[in-house]
Amino acid sequence: MKDYTKVIVLENEIEATLLDSVLNERQIPHMMHSYYDTALDGLYQAQKGWGHVSAPVFWHEEIKEVVFDLRK
């Protein structure tokens, strides 16, 4: 997991769930990272986006294409 780097910031939980499903279906290695923080009761998440997806550099472009397609 040490070779995973941030790919793109996700806008909301629905987008994150859909992306996770598509990437799992395509067997693309990834990790979803939520920005939710209980101490701030989600304030950071509301301002900065739901979170981000991390993956090996090799997969970054394909993941970005999937995200852009989901956002259309």
C-alpha cells in the first residue's frame, strides 16, 4: 500500500460508492479515504469534498476517466 498515491478528490458519498463499485468490478487496486472527522462533525468534509481515492500511479489515468464518466 505504500506505492498508493492520491488520484482525485471525490465530491460526495454517492460518487465514492459508485466509483468503488466500478473499480472493484474492473479489478483495479484502490483505496477510498474519507475526510470525515468526528471531532469537527464533518465540517472539513463539507468544505473539502467527501474524500479521495488512492491507487498505484499506473492506474491513475483510468481511474480519472471513470470518475469523469460518472460525473457526466
